[in-house]
Amino acid sequence: MKEKTCITGKTLVDLGFRSGKWFPHAIEHINRNGLEGEAMHKYLEQFKSPPVQGLHTKPAPFSVNIEAENELEETNVHSVVTSMDTLMKTPTLVNGAIMPDACPTGPNGTIPVGGVAVAKNAIHPGMHSADVCCSVMLTNFGKMDPKKVLDAAHQHTHFGPGGRDRNTQYRFPDELLKDFERNYMLNNEKMILAARAHLGTQGDGNHFLFVGTSKKTGDTMMITHHGSRGVGANLYKSGMKIAERYRKELSPKTLKQNAWIPFDTEEGQMYWEALQIVRKWTKTNHEVIHNATLQSLKVEGSDRYWNEHNFVFKDEDLFYHAKGATPLDDKFIPDITGPRLIPLNMSEPVLIVNGETTQNNLGFAPHGAGRNISRTQHRRAKEGKSSEEVFHEETQGLDVRFYTKEIDITELPSAYKNAQTVRNQMDQFGLGAVEDEVMPYGCIMAGDWQKNAPWRRKKKRR
């Protein structure tokens, strides 16, 4: 009687299977049950991997809604377009766009700030970045004195790294906690602790609390700009790990930063749901600061609306990854309550805009003014002047405050692109019509929190 031959890993490889964690279990099952021929092939069907996807031979189409007006901008635009050329070879991508505030970030092939990348049935965590759902919210304070609003807001917001201590935390809503608990990507101690401690905090960098007056009505308006803080950053890390696993299996030639999670998988569905919960948390994060400021002034606000960037927006089987791009089309915002907000810099108005979807804008507008040079380059450009001198030159007539009491010159107006250029190109490329402007009174930002960070003070004492 002929003995049945035991199969090995080499047998499976010769049959065209890619080595995986399932190999030992499958080999043991086949040998133990004596499977061979058609029976073995039928069993192995469940382990078939989808075909490897190569890069597009040519970049998927993308619109360039930006023009260089000087040599510095030419370098910037060239870098952005070059990076988009590489990015758009990612096999899932079918369309894209660059906004007037575009600037490169990361190695070639990384989605630039001011970039939109449209993927079919795929979510790319690297294309929304760690600052998930960075967003702006406006509340109308009526005829309230802007200084009083800024003073009150200063008492209720929080900038800098980390979160609030237990004594100053805002209440984490029960309904939102239940949302976290039902999603396994969010239901862990680290995530929920961050969700509690970071509620009512704005972080650092370019995030701000801005107070100004409506050009149309003279009403005082407060605008906050920040993202999902540690909550979103933790989800992003989890998403990148999942996406990298799929990248190795589905498309090894795809750049690591452009790895994706297939939407039609359990992990894809769960990640999409987690993004929506993080979006809800971020909206709440804005609201607690606005509500606390209103309550302390004993006034009722009106005309509250918000919009996000650094997010993924779904339209049927297409996923629009907007890295620093603002959705114009109502279909992208399920809780739309008003027009969109586009801040420029602390000395310029925040634009209130509306607009239509066109072939070149894909339903998006710029999210702000963007940068032509890095923070380091900007600091070098200001060498020879003290931070105080630069600050006084660029903020005359404004009530500008840094939460840490340390000036961050890389957030002053000269660190950003020319605001008028961005506005002109919005008109030129049909990227939203300005309905009103919030004229600046003042703002609060984190400031250079690293200058006197605890570890630096400790080092100085030594």
C-alpha cells in the first residue's frame, strides 16, 4: 500500500503560496487528515493571497491649483509636484489635487500639506497624518468686547504637550466613552486616559485660539484650531502598523508612508469607524473650550460651525485623503451647519467661505496659508534680531499671547506664505468664495514650550 507523502512548507511555496503565520497550522491539518489532491486544494483556497499590486507606471491624474510667484515659491512648488508625482503612483490612487497652501513634508512621495489624494476602497493612515481631524471651530459672541472674550478664553484653554491634571479636566461624556469602548482600536487604557486628559487642550505648533470681529456685522467671534491630540496620534500609530502588514502582502513596492488598509476587511471597517469616533471627540474638544468661555461671560453664542482637515472623507467607494485641505462639498461633512473657515496667519482675517465642487478642486479648498520654508530656515532668516524684536515688528496692534510666555517666532506672520497670494489663487482656481472675514483682534498660541521644558531646566541646574 502506497504511503501518503507528508507535505512541508516547500510544498506550499511550490504551489504558489506566500509564506505566512498560517503555514504551520495548515501543514499540520493537511498531514493529520491525509488531505491530498482536490481535497487539499479545496482546503487551501481560504489561504490564497490576493495578487501583488505593482505601482502605476504613470502617476494617476492630479490638479495643480498653485502657481509660483517668486524663486522661493518655485522651489516649493517643484518639490510639491515632484512628491505628488511619486505619491500618485500608489496603486490605489485614482485622482488628486494640490492647493495653493501646499508645502512638502517628509521624503519624496509623501502627501504634501495642501494635498488631496483619492483612493478606491482603501484608507491610507499616512495620508491623514498623526494630527487626525485637525480642525477649526467658530462661535459668534455677539457684541461682546473682544478683549473680554480673549481673557476669558485664556482661562479655559490649555496649550503645550500632554493633557490636563485631574483637577482641571473637563467631563468626558458618557456617550462618547461608550463609543470608545465598542471599538477595539480605541478601547484600551492608554487611549481612554488620553481622551480624558486631553479634552479641552490644543497642543502646540500652529494650533491657536483666535478672537476677531466680523467684517460684515462687527460681531465678536472666537475660533479654535487643533486636532485630536494624543487620541488621534495613538490611532494613527495603530493604523500604520495594520497598513504596513497589508503593504508587505499586497504591494511591497509601495512606499511605507503610503501603505493602506483595504476598506472591505474587518480592520478597514473598524478603522473607518474609529476615525468617525475620533472626529466626534475632536468636535467635543472644541466645544468644551467654547462653552466654558461662553458660560464664564454669561452669554449665549450663535452661528457655531466647524470644518476639519487632515482627515479622510468617503463618497461611495472613493476615499478622499485631505492633508491640510478643507472640504467645500457638503457631502463630505455629515453635520454641516454653516460655511467653511480658512485661517491665514495671526495678523490676517480668518476667511469664511463657500464653494462648489469642480473638476480641479475635487470639492476642496486650502486650509490656510502654508509655508514656503521650514521652521529652521525661518529662524535662520531672522538671525541678528531677538525674538522680541521680531515679535513687535510683526504683531503691532494685535493682542498676541503665547501660553508658555515664550515667543515662538516660527508662528509669526513672516513664517507663512503671503496671505494675499493664497487668496488670489483661491479666486483663480475656483477654491471657494469669501462670504465674510473675521478681522483679527488677537490670539493665543502655545509658544516655544521647549525653551523651558522640565528636562532643560534640570540640565541647567546640573
